[in-house]
Amino acid sequence: MILEIAQIDVKAGMEAQFEAGIAEAAKLFRRAKGCRSFAVRRSLEKPQRYRLLIEWETLEDHTIGFTQSQDWKDYRAMVSPCFEAPPSVEHTELTLQAF
């Protein structure tokens, strides 16, 4: 399982529009091949900063399957007008889990 972490800084005053767009876009991720979970977190210290946490079965499910699809283009159309700058994206794998 691969965890995609996307940090998105939103233009001041566009937080509600971004949240509405990302809520609408959730259905696109839900039907994407290999997408296991989708969560959005908002920073308390920097309320214009969001992090998308998306679990993919494989890296290629995201980097090839999703980002080359019409659903990815539709997702970007819904939210990218709110971006202050391009998102910072990285992919991680679980190394340790402790409770």
C-alpha cells in the first residue's frame, strides 16, 4: 500500500470553495482503480494549508492510472483555481506502525 501525501496551499478567502470542490471530487477518487482511502486534513496553525492523504494499492495506480485519466483532469478543474501554488506531492510506504 502506498500513501500519497499532497500538501495544498489555498488562496486566502478560497477555503470554502476548495472544500466544496474537494468534497465533490471525492467521488472521482472513490472510483479510481487502486484507490483504497481518501482523506483531507486542514492545518490548525495554517488554515489555508490542506493535506490530502490518499492510499493507493500501487504507485502506478496513482502516477499512471489516475493522473492520466479524465477523472484527474476533472478533479484538477474543480480545485486548482483555489491553489496558491502547485501542490507538493510525495508517496510513502509504511515502515513502522505503533500504537
